[in-house]
Amino acid sequence: MRKLSLSLAALAFILVSAVAVADQRPHEGKITNIDMTARTLSIQNEKGDTFTLYWDDTTKWKNNLTAQELQVGDSIHFDIVDKNGQMFVTEIRRTGKAKS
């Protein structure tokens, strides 16, 4: 019985650790809409889920990228943090340009 308890505790620890690491991974997706006034990007991930990302003055734009250079259809790689229930981009870089 004690071995079973230890095994279950170890399994629970591994699962919690995997979830924590997954939450820290960067994310990727394609831009489906850009609102410069609201400073938002609508993103569709590879699973087809669509969500809204916000950026602010603390967002790091990699490779000299600016918000004005982004286009609908661009692929991006980003890190996010939750601020009051909204997903804010902490770092963003373009991984592919939209097809013309």
C-alpha cells in the first residue's frame, strides 16, 4: 500500500511539473486580425483555436519588428502572461510572412 501511495505521489508530481513547463513554453500561431488602436492581435493556433493577445509598452519586439510591420496571415512566435484575465504578449517575433 505504501509503494502505491509513493507511486501515485510521484506520478502527480510529474504531471504537475509537465503542466507548469507547458505553460511557460512560447506559443505560435497565425494572425487573423490586427487592431492598432486597441493594441490587439487575433491569433489562430495550429489546433484552430482563436484568441486575442494584447501588447503594451513592455512588449519586446524581436529582430527589429514593429507592430506596424505585422500583417494578417503572418506567423508569429510569442510568450504571454495573464494580466487581469487578458493575455499580454511579453515577447514576439515573426516566423513567417503572409503569402501575397
